[in-house]
Amino acid sequence: MAFKVLISDPLSEEGMYPLLQAENISIELATDWSQEKLANQITEYDALLVRSQTQVNRELITKATNLKIIGRAGVGVDNIDLDAATEHGIIVVNAPNGNTNSAAEHTMAMIMALSRKIPQAYLSLMNKQWDRKKYVGTELKNKTLGIIGLGRIGAEVAYRAKGQRMNIIAYDPFLTEDQAKKMDIQYGSVDEVLHAADFITIHTPLLKETRHLLNADAFHAVKPGVHIVNCARGGIIDEDALYHAIQSKKVAGAALDVFEEEPFYDHPLLELPEVIATPHLGASTFEAQESVAIDVSEDVIRFLSGEAVRNPVNLPSVPKDILSQIEPYFHLAEKLGHFLIHLANEPVEEINLYYSGDLSQTKIGPITRNTIKGLLTRHLGEHVNDVNALYLAEKRGITVNENKTSSTQGFTNLLKVEIITKSEKRSVAGTLLNGLGPRIVKMDHYSVDVTPKGHLLVIHHKDQPGVIGKMGSFLATQEINIATMQVDRADIGGEAIMVMSVDRHIEEKELRALEQLEEIHDATAIDL
């Protein structure tokens, strides 16, 4: 059987080479087609390859009645409607590893250029100035590089920095002390990285938790004379705060490849001589562009040949009769995972899932993937999906175990999720109630009845009279309205738990103020 592949964005000839060599595949280039022409012609093709230019929206996907796979030559899939693709049974693949080397090299180039003031010295020379004293630099040897985010790119940066004989301290929500030892780097919290590092480089996704991670408070905590590097995502650094930190001499300089708004022209940061900047060039090498095109082309060939793809980014097709049985649990599973990860105080080493009652008779694989997706999304963002969740957990050294049990514990169906860290074990259990939908019914050994949605506040406290009143009074002073409340205790006068749903997100400073109440042990805000 012959398959037709349409390439609607420019790819290098080397990137298309696997497709050109495949015997049962013919390709057509349509880089000059309008969106309208593409929509009119798409019915003829089995596969579509794009970069960032083509908008693969719901309208286009609806007309693509023969389309089986969409390949994105790059990491991001913002220009592809994943929900529409999944609904129409079209698998989407990307190339998450193709730009790793280029991004890591660009980061090291920025660190070196920053430390030796190379761009500033070059501009000086072009202006016919010869001023060696003005551009005295800093050696990297024996300096401490702080890495926030030790995924693919962060780990490659660490490897290269060790070649420069730098000391490495790193934070990543999935990094354990044992893993750090194996990499011969120091394990630290974000605060410890900020305090210890001479150079700080960021390699995290842009999430609610990481937006403005480096803000005025962070710059107040850093070592005087630190250098800041961001080749990851714009928005992780508060650019106004960085500007003031450099002006005050707390930060010696910054190297930036990404910005909150791009193109980036008018911010006063660019007027500072201590700042060097590039226009989002992290993955802009010939090799990276070829690599991502080759990776996605090979995945398209695998899929059309009936083999498993390596880099899927949406849920593959599930038979409709099975999907109708398990789909109601997807939302519950994802919310349980997302809820539980907020309770972990250390990197997760093991995840155990227990399926009881009706759930033990179903196809649990897709439910497990949704649970792991919810758990990982807090720290990895939209990069996690139903298909790659287990792979990403494995890459981070997390063991996932599935268990089926006949014990129903009083529920027709029950999913219990347990996480194990180096020093603690936490769990949450949920069920679907007829006519009422998903519910969280257990949190550790406490019984609750919580709808997993909206803004939740989880409080561990001492069981004694007046605690609930103090809680209500405190929230009232912050103008936080309580919608529902659940309370349970281990023993009279012992440890107790309170789970509230409230009308708005609770800020970190409000949580810390709440924990100042004598009876409160800890407070956690969870947005579902």
C-alpha cells in the first residue's frame, strides 16, 4: 500500500531523506500553499509534516478524512489542535530530543560570552576602541554553576560545565540525592542554588509555579556578583526585577536568549552594558533543524509501517467499546495525580496505583497514564501527555506499579494512588459516584468527600476546639470565601485534617501567614 505525505512547511533535504528512501511513501511539498488550499487538498494525504508555520486547527483536521498522523518537526505543538486530532483518531508526533545538543551548546556559549564580556569587547573594537582593562573577565574554573531544572538540556549543560571544571549544584523536582551523587553534582533546593551559585542557568518549562521564579525576592537572596543565564523560556525571569538587580550591582550580568514578549526590542535591559542577548537562537543550528526533521520523518515511517512511534504527543486510538468504559475515569485519575503531587515534600521515587471493584475489571493502562500525567504536569507542564507520561516518569527514575485488588472498601469502584519518596509515603483515593461524578474519598488515612475541582486548601492541624473558627476568621481577613469544608481526625485531641474549597487561588504569602497560627502544622493550596 502506498502512502502520501504532505510537507507544508520548509524542511531540509536531509530531514526529508528517510521519507525519500521509503519504498511505500510518496511526498509532496506544499510550502507555498495558502491555508484555504491546504484545507481543500488535505483529504488526499495520509500524513502531514509541519513546523510552526502551518496552523493545523480543528477545521483543517475535520476535512482531513484520510489523515492518520501529523508530524511536528520540533518540540512545541501550539499550532496543532491536539484535542481535535485525538477525536478524529489522528496521532501527533514531535521531536523533543533533536534540539537538546544545540540548546545546551548555546547555553554554554552564553555563559562563556558573559564571563569574558566577548560581545561588549567586540563592539568596542568595532568602534575603534582598544580598551583591555575595561573588559577583564572571570574564569569558570572552580566557580559554582547553579542549574534550575535538570531535564535533558539541563543535564547536558551540567556535563559540559564539568568539562570547564565548574562545581555544579542543581535543583529539579524529580532529582533525588542518589541521582545527584551518580552525576557527581550537588543536590540542592531552589534557595540553596540561589545562595551558592556564581552562575545560574534555568532549564524549566514555563508554568504557573515557574513564572517569575527569579523575581525581586530571588535576586535579593543570590550571591552578590552572580551571573544569570536564561535560554529556556521567557517569563521565568521577572525582567523588571532583573533590570533593577543589575543596576544595584547585586547581579553582575545576564545572558538572555528568551523573553516574556518576543520580538524583544524596547526593554531597558537591552540598554545595560552588563546584558548580552540573542533572538531565541537556542535551537537554531543546521544540525538541530535537520535532527528534528529526521526524527519526525522516521516516526511517520514507523507509524505508516505499523510500528510503534517513539515520540507521540496525544492519546492513541482506543476501541470505542473499551473507551466508553474507561473514559469517565480519565478526569478522576488526572485530578488525583495532580492533587497528590502537591503533598510531596521530596522527589517522588515510586508511584503505586491500586484498582478496586469495577475498575479492576477494566483496561487500566490509559487510566494509569492519565494519573501519571496529572502527577507530572505540575512540574513539567504541557510537555506531559497521556502517551509520554510513563516514559517521562521512567526517565526521571520513578517506578510505576499497577495493582488490581478485589477489596472494594465500600465503593463500587476505587482508585488509590500512592507516592513514595525517600522519607515519606502519601496517598489519595477517589471514586465515581452515580449522578455526582468524581470524588476524593481518602487522603492518607483520613476520610473526606471532596469534589476535585477549583481552588482547594489542605490543612494539617491539631484537633482542639476553636481551630475551625480561627481558620474562618483568618480567611475572612484575606477576603477568601469558603465554599465547602471537610474535617477528619486520627484521634480525639490528636492530628486532624481540614480540606476546604475556596473561591480564589491562595497566594504563597497567605499560606505562610496561615501557618503562623499555633494549631496549624502546614497548609497547602491546590488548584485543580
